[in-house]
Amino acid sequence: MSEDSSGRLRRRAETILSGGNFEAADITATSMKELLHELYVHQAELEIQNEELRGAQQALEASRLQYLQLFQSVPLACLAVNATGIVGEANSAAERQFGLPMLRLKGRPLTLLVDSLDHGRLFTALGRLRDGGEWTRQEFRYHGPQGTIIDGLTDARRVTLDDSDRGDVLLTITDLTERNAWLREVQQARDDAERARADYHHILQSVGDGILGVDADGRIRFVNAAATAMTGHLDLDLIGRPPSDLLAGPAPETEAGLPVGEGDAAPAGGAARALALSLTDGRPRRVACEKLRREDGGTLLVEISISPMLASGKRLAPMEERIQGAVVAFRDVTARRTAEAALNLSERRHRVLVQSLHDALAMTAADGRNLLANAMAERLLDGPARALLDPTAPAFDREGGGETRAGGQLAPATDPAILVPTTAGRRFIDANGNRLHGLPPAAEAVRNGKPVVERIIGVIEGEEATAPTRWLRVSSHPVADQAGGVEAVVSSVADITAVKALERDLNVALDARERFLAAASHDLRQPVQALLLLSDLLLKESLPAGARRMAEQIQSSLGGLGGMLDGMLDISKLEAGLVAPNPEPVDIAALLARLHGEFSALAEKGGQSLRLVAPPLTTRTDPGLLERALRNLLTNALRYAPGGRVLLGARRRGDRLQIEVWDNGIGIADQHIGRIFQDFFQVGNAARDRREGLGLGLSIARRLVTMLGGVIDVTSSLGRGSRFTVSLPLTELEAEGGGRATAGGEAGGTRSGGGTDRLIMLVEDDAVIRMALVLMLEDWSYRVVEAGSGAEAEQLLNSLIDAGEPPDLILADYRLPEGTTGLMVMDMVRRRLSRDVPGVLLTGDTSADRLREAAGAQCALLHKPIQPARLQDTLIAALGG
């Protein structure tokens, strides 16, 4: 059957079958057979075609699997992204790179994978790729695992994932994070190297030594700024020239120095020859002193160091092939050579000076070797000073060689097992005469590493009590080595035997003077006290006008004399340490205002003006002591500025309070500035006019200010005036603390009455003073019983006890006949009455010992001459508890 008939028959069968009128069709048997045959053939063809399709499908699946396997094995991260920006496919590299599983990558928006800063740039590039096929490889930042950022070099091309062109794009992303980090590190290293090069260049240009870089042929290739400055040439003038053009040969009387590192000393012929040898054998060299020519024709003395430069990669090559050049450094030693000459001259002079010293001066090594000693020290080393200057000497109370125990442990100086008498009949004592123990000064300085300064040591030659003593003042200073240990000790010894003798004579004289002054003060105060009391009683009587004027003049003179004696008493109290500050809040403005009001009247009386500048300042100090010091300064200013002006003021200076007293008086000469604070010194009172005082005001003021923790200073110009400054610590106080200053003044008049018939036992050996005191006490309404000695006081007390009328107060003089004192009388009365009877002690003795003894007693203390008003106040206070 032909192909055309088979085709017609097949189409007809299909028509019949598809039309559904198979039964009514007019088909012959032959046609049916042909049709069936054709159907069988067609079925076979279909099966063949199906088989071919299955093979093609299997081949296609195999190819798809191969392409998928290739896609998954690509080391670069690959993402298939559709036009909406959704990831359709991804490979394993993308999983690893983004840290997401495949299921989370597929269907993920690309915006979640790209850093937000690169969104616009990436999608703009993808748009250009879809529209025009243009793409340029570039880097984008992606989000990696655990929030890291990936620098991805991205390439893209359009792809079609199915039959329709939906704008799919395949992205390949290369992770350049590590490469970029490495590149940054490389760039950083390059930048560091460039900075280091610039730094080294700057260092070479800024060093003070001249530096020349010389190549292997001996030509200059580098010159720093110091070299051009020292030679006077420009760097272009020196480049290409040999260094020998600048060298003028070795300096006279110099030697080649030691080599630097591994090298040789400079050979004969100077630095030029040394450079040639260093370029040959590669050994560094140093020339101690060479002449360097300058461009102006002058020369310098320089020290030259030659350091060859070796190639680092040619260790097995011959030396001449490894030497690339040399660095020639030269330093100007002209000034040093001049200084060395001056130092040598100074050393010779100092040696002469040390040798000519009257004091012994020696330097001894820690092991006992004598390193240096002047002539006086050499003489003393042969005598008693050897033990004092020897660092290895044993303790004073030990023999030589007994300093250490077995094992090298030091034995204590007080170990009874090694205490032995000092040999050769020589004893060492201290300034108080006690026998010395422990180490001598030099040995102590080496042992402790601390200086021993001006130790007074007496050397007694012999055990007799009358043996002469040689007094030495010894100082030892340790000399430390580089490690901090003591390598030597420098000691100085001065023979002060004559000075100690003068000091002893001076102490005897001072003791005699103090005893004399105390006795004179006591003997002088007794009649002054009597005159003062009698004059006060006399003024209470009805006297003619002339007699009253004389009585008032007598009382005024006695008051001035009493003030002088009180000044001497103040000095004694301060030296005895009986005055102690009692700090409290003080309103400085109020204190100065009170002083201004008091001294203004005196200033107006003398035709002077007193001005006050008192800002509101408060500090913590003793108001009484401060006011007393300021009173002395104001009195001094008014005395030496007749008819002039005085300024009293205060101000703050940092954490200090400054109170100043200015005057435009006679001023103080420069030679007297350092003496005005001395006791009894007065400017312009050579005749010792008693109306000008004793010269104790400034001395007392300085002592008081020092007790308050301050300093007092003076500046003056002769003929123009002076300024006294009191500087005290300024302590800030709370507002509620307030500041106040006590008046510190005494009662200004005699009170009448106040005795209220109280009984006073008066014990005074001076009959005149006793009579005056009895009259005065009775005038104050006191009842008085009197006694002239301690024995009479005991008899008087017995009679009072028998009468049942014990005394209410004991008023007693300190010195009484038969060695009795007023303190003894008070103790006797208190023991007999078994109670603390109030007591007031009168004394004219101002010695320090007496003041301390009186201050320890439980009684009031008054020094003669006593003003009646003060005595009355003291009695009232004592009786009032």
C-alpha cells in the first residue's frame, strides 16, 4: 500500500472514530483489514516514537543533572534572580557564603542579601543589564553569616529559565573579603614603611651629628642638614665627592679611639685611610679626633665613626661583593675638647683646694681601700679618725674582726657575747658624754645607704677621768654605683675641740646670765611692787594739786617700768614653752576694727592718722596671741612714724591670710633689717631712752606669729617707711561657725568693793609690800590675816582653825624666808583643811624653771609688779571658782 493511500485510510479511520458513527460506516472487509493493519503499523510507529521520546527525556534529565551538578560545584556563589528580585536558584557556594540553607535562599528577596547602602547601585546595574545587556564587574557589600559583611565581586548575565523571557539574571559573586583585608594590610604596611622612611629621613636630618652616606666606590651619596651646617657646603656641592676632600688629617696630640663594635682602631693616616679599610673588610672604625675643613677655610675638631653597610642577601658572597657602602658620622668635639682642658685645669685646682682644707676629707671604697684623702685626712687616718672613716670598721663596743658571726650574719651591737672593752685605752662618746655604741659614721653610711650628717664624736685617750677629749664633727655620705649599691663613702672630719671649749664657756656664761637676770628681776620687782601699791593708795587720799601731780607722775613712771619688766617676762614665758595657742574661729575684720578703734585715739593724740582696710575674712587661730602680735606692730609703727600715716589692713593671698601694717615713717636701713626681730634691738635709740621701750615688741611678735603657724616679714625703705606682713594659713569656716576675736585686754580701772567680807591669808616677807596689800585688800572689803614666813603662816592657820574661821583664799609670795615657798604654804593649808583652797601666787622670779614650776600648781599666777586692777580681777575670779 502506497504512502498516500495509507495516509488517506488513516485519516478516514480517525474521522470515523472521532465522529462516533463507526457502526454506520460503509467499510468493507478489505478496508477493515487494511485499516487494522494501518493501525497496527501506526501503533508501532507511536511506540517507536515514545521510546525515542523516553530516551530523549532520559538524556535530557541526565544532562539536567550534570548541569545541576556543575552548577552546584561551581566554587563561586551563584544566584538566579528573576525580574522581581527574588532568588530562584542558588548553589552550594552561595549557601556557604551567605550562611543560609538552600530552602531559605530560594524565594528570598535579593534586598535581604545586599547591604542597604548598595541597594540602589545594584538594582540600577541590574536594570541596565535587562534593558541593554550592559554589565560591568563591580563590588557590592553582602550580608554574610552571623551579621558579617562580605565584599563580593559580582558578575551578571541574562538567562532564560523556561520558555518565556521573564528577565531572569544569573549573579556570580566572588568573595573578596579576605583579599581586600590583605590588600588593606599590604597598603597599611606600605604606608607604615613610607612613614618609617620619612621618619628615619627626618631623624637623620634632625640629629646633631653630621652624617654622610658613602657608596662602595667611596663617593658621597647622602648628606644630612647637620653635615651641611658643620661644613658650610651645600648638599649638591658634596654629592659625588669623596669624604677625604673634607678631612684635613688627625688633630695634633690625639690618639685613635677604640673601635665601635667589632672593628679596629683607626690606622695611621686618619679617617680617609680608615674609610678605605672599612669599605674593604667591612669592619667599623672610629677616629677619636680629626680636623674637618669648612667651606670658609676654617677647621673643626670632629670625632668620626665609620659603619659599613652590608647587603642582607649575600651572606655567602665575598666581603667585597656584600659591602654596599658606609655611613660616616662625625661629631663636633671642639667645645668638648676645650671643656676637657678646662675640666683638667679645674680638677687640678680642686685637688689643690681639697688638699688645703683645714677639715679632713677622704673617699674610701666599701672594702676599706683609701681612694682619696687630703693632707689633714691622712694625718687623722693614722690617729683616732681611722675607725670613723673606715667602712669596714666594727662597732664602737667591739674589737676589729668581731663584726660577723659564723655564716656571715651581722651580730647586733648589743650582743653581750661580743661586747669587749675598747682597745688601746681609747673611748668614743657622744655630745652628751655618753659612751657610743653601734657602727661608726662611715660604716653606718655604707650599711644603711643613707648619709650620716654632722655627728659629734668625742675621742678620749685614756681611761682616767681627767683624760683629754678630742671633739670631732664627722659626716659620711655614701656613693652609689650604677646598680644602686654603695661602692664608696665620702667623709669629712672637723676638729671642733676648741669650738666645744668655747661652747662650754658660753653655756656657763648663759647660765650665769639667766641666774643674774632672774635674781635682778626679782629684786627689782619687789620695790617696784611696793611703790606701785603705795602710789595707788596715795592717789586715793586727799592730796594738794602739786602732790597729786607728782604722785600721778610716779605712778606713770612705775607703769612704764612695769611694762618693760612684763616684756622681759613675756620672753621668758615664750622660751619656757608656757604659752600655747588655743585656736578658735576669728572674725579678722572685727579684730582689726577693734584695734583700729583703740589705736586711733593714740594716733590722733600724736598728730597721726590710722587707716583701716578690713575685708570680711574669717580663719581659725588664737585671737589673743594674734591680737597681741598686731598690737606690738601697731605700737612700733606709731612710734617710728611721728606725724605720719599708718595703714592696717588684711587681704587673701591664695590659701594664706596676710595682715599688713604700713607706715611712712623713718624706715629701716638695709643693715638693720636682719636684726630688728632680735631681743633688745632698737633702731635709732642708741641712748636706750626708756620711753622708747626695751626693743622686745618685734621679737615677741615674731615668736607669737611663729606659734600660730605663720611667718612675719618686713620690707622697708630708709626715709620712706616700712611694711610689716603677717602671713597665716587661711582656714575656711562654715557660716554657722562664725568668727570672733577675744578682746584680750585687761580691766581698765580699779573696782571698788567686791570682797563681801571674805577672809584672805596674806603671806609676804616684804613688810612694805605686805602693809600696802593689807590696806588695799581691806579697801576692797576683804578681811585679811597676814604672815611674814611659812612658820608664821602655819601658826596663823592653827589659830584660825581653833577659832573656826578658816581662810577663803591664800595670797602668797613665791620666795619666803628659810627656803619656804608660797606653793609649800598652799599645800600645807590644803592638807590641814582637807580641801582645795583657792590660791594666788605672787612672784618676781621670771626664770624658765620657775615659770614651769608655778604653771604646774593649781593656783593663779601673777608677776610683780602687779597692777591693782588685775589683782582685784584675779581675786574675784579665784573666789568665784
